[in-house]
Amino acid sequence: MNELTIEIHGTGVHNRGAELMTVAIADRLRAKFGSIRIVVPTVYFKRLDDRNRYGLYTTWEFGRKPLGLKRCLYEHGPNWLAQRARMISPREVDLVLDASGFAYSDQWGTSPTNWILAKMSRAERHHQPLILLPQAFGPFTKRNLARRCKLLFNRAELIYARDNQSYHAVQSLGSGSELRLCPDFTVDLRPEPDHSMTLPHPFFAIVPNIRMLDKTSKAHDYLRFLNFAIQKIHALGWYPIFVIHDSSADLGVIRRLDTGSCSLPVIRHANPRVLKWVLGQAHAVLASRFHALIAALSQGIPSIGAGWSHKYPELFKNFGCPDHYLSNVQDLTELDHSLERLADPETYQTVRDTLIASKKPMLTQVEAMWRTVEKRIELVRKAE
């Protein structure tokens, strides 16, 4: 029997969210199946050192377009060359798990959908089952996108939506594939301490998101929102620091803040587990990065969210604190009230208790999801 080979498809953007999901999937599947090859696009892990660090492989499809010359080099060249690059043929993949997070929606257009459809339509992949792991979907108001997404969903044999809005968005397209509901599976990812880091106490972590500038029409309001938050956090006696959780582009948000704000300490780390640990050390968190919020909320850290899609308010609903999501960054009064509430010890502890209690049913759902996915993988392995 050949070694089991599972591919993780993603958005094509390398950020900490994508890395977190990849690590969580790899951990789970290795614990269940032992020796297994995990394949990722090189847009996730471009450098060989990164693939070696996590024990990952890639294919010569590389990113969104197969590269002819390099493909010939790895496919027809000496075996040692492909092995050294941790490169395998796409036809060796047994099953594809899509962990795009949030890619199939009006906000991202047809490009992500066309990429995976083109890949999964190639002859060498016709035998490979496709499972869409928990992620956000929709809306699908654009006709061409809706048509392409319906083709994708019909190609999948199992689809997991991680919130109610996403579930109904997929359902509205009339896909014939099995559709289920499950929260994001990174809630149970284990944090990794880094005691070499010096963190102020008590600190308030602020996680910016460049998407709040280029995916909304309120860039100026978002910057004003962060400047106000930093001043208020100082006034309440906490130490505000920035945590860059995803793209380095998020540093661009900091550079556009007021002089006093942009000079705050900035925490960065290559290991997403360490970033989760950092957020778990915070007194509280103000974030616009989805997986930063999951990292904090899943550790019982009271958080305030400001986002640019439906996945953010749905996340706070899952954790039992919908009023901690601020939908309008123009409303500084609501931000002020939210920060004041966290300054009250009794309210703060109530929020912590709610977060911890809310996590338990989420973990149960995630475990049920993994068991279902693992049964599908077992069927594929037995059929080899």
C-alpha cells in the first residue's frame, strides 16, 4: 500500500491564518494515520526550509498556474531533484482538503474559485475526492461567481460551513453535495510558549488588518478607531502593544497611525503557535484578524472585534458574546463603552467564564467533523 497523501488547498495567500490551518490539519491527520504526506501549494510555503520545518510536500502545479519548464524538470528529471525539493506529482494525491478560510464570496471574485476548479478538473485529479473544511462562504450575488461556486460545491463530496450565514449561502445555490455546520477547527490548536519574549504586564494586544483599509470604504474611520482605542487603553492603565498575526502588510496600518500610536511595541513571530500563546498572555485583545480572534477567544481572553465580513460577527455569536463585535468603526462611543466594560473586574470575569463555557460545544462539533473526515480518508486508503 502506498503512503497516504493528502493535499491541503488554500487561498493562495500565505498568512498566519493559512499556516495555522495547515498546522492544525497536519497535526490531526498525523496523530490519526501516522506516516502521511501532507501536500501544500508553494504559495503557502515558498521556501524549502519552511516545508522542511513542518514536514510538508508540494506539487509542480506550484500556485495558480502549472509551470511548464519546471514541471518537466521535476517530472522527467532525476528522482533526487524532486525528492530534495519535497516535490511530488499531483496524480499521487489521494484526497484534497480545502481550507481556504474565506475565499468563495463576492468580496474575492471568481479567481479563487476558478483556481481550484481548474485544478480539480485535470485528468490526473478526477479520482481525488474533495472535502471543503469549515470556512466562510458567500454572499453570492454576482451571477458568474454563483455559477462557478455551484460547480465547485458539486465537485466536493462534503462541505462544512463554519457559521449560519455561510451555511445558508451555500444552501441557496442548490448544491447537491452534503452540507454540514462546524466552527473553525483551529479552536483546539495548542499554543507554544516562548519564554525568551519579554511582554509588558498587563498588556492589551491590538491586531490590525490591512483588509480593513482595502476591503472597506472606511479606511480613515478604522485608523481613527485604532488611535482612539490606544489612547483609551493607556488611560485605563494597560500597556497597548501591536501583534502582527497575519500578513506583513498589516504593518502598513501601523505606519498610518498617529505618531504616538505607531511607536508602540510590535510583536512578530514566524510560529503561529507562539502567536497564539502571546495572545493568551494578554489581558484583552482588540483585533481585526479572524484567526487572531479565535486564538484569543478560545483561550478565554476577552476580545473586541472589528471586521470586514460576516465571518466576524458570526464568530462572536459562537463564543456567546455578540456585543463584543463592533460593526461600525465610526462609533467611538461604543468602542469607549466596550473598553470600559472590560475595565470592570466583575464584567471581565463574566466574559471569561462565557468564553470558556462556549468553547466546549465547539470542540465537540470540531471533533465530530474530524471523525467524519477521517472516515472518508479511511475509505480512500482502503480503496487503493
